[in-house]
Amino acid sequence: MALLLSEAFRPGKAIGASALGQDVLEAAGVPVPAPGVVLGDSGPAVLEQVTALPGSHRVWERFTAV
């Protein structure tokens, strides 16, 4: 699970989890809070927040401008 989460986070993919999953995210090296990392109290709440993110397939706010 840690590899899957880090592989999703590094290229800027959105990640959603229940609030109970925060420890799992942090153990995988995914900072919470972070742009595009969504926590919620229920599955529908998380889904609503993730689908509200820009549809660019990446969360560019995680990266610094070069």
C-alpha cells in the first residue's frame, strides 16, 4: 500500500482517504495536508472533494516553478 500511495503522490495524482487513513498516508510518506490530498469522514465526502479538483489529472500546486 505504501508503494502505491507514494507512486500516486510523486507525479501529482489526487489521493482521497477517510480521516482514519491519515496514519496510513503519513506512513507512506504522503504529507497531510498537501494539495490534492483529501481526507473526509465518509466515502461520499471524499469522492465529492476529489471530483471537485481540477480535471487536469495532476495537482500542479505540489510542484515548485522552475
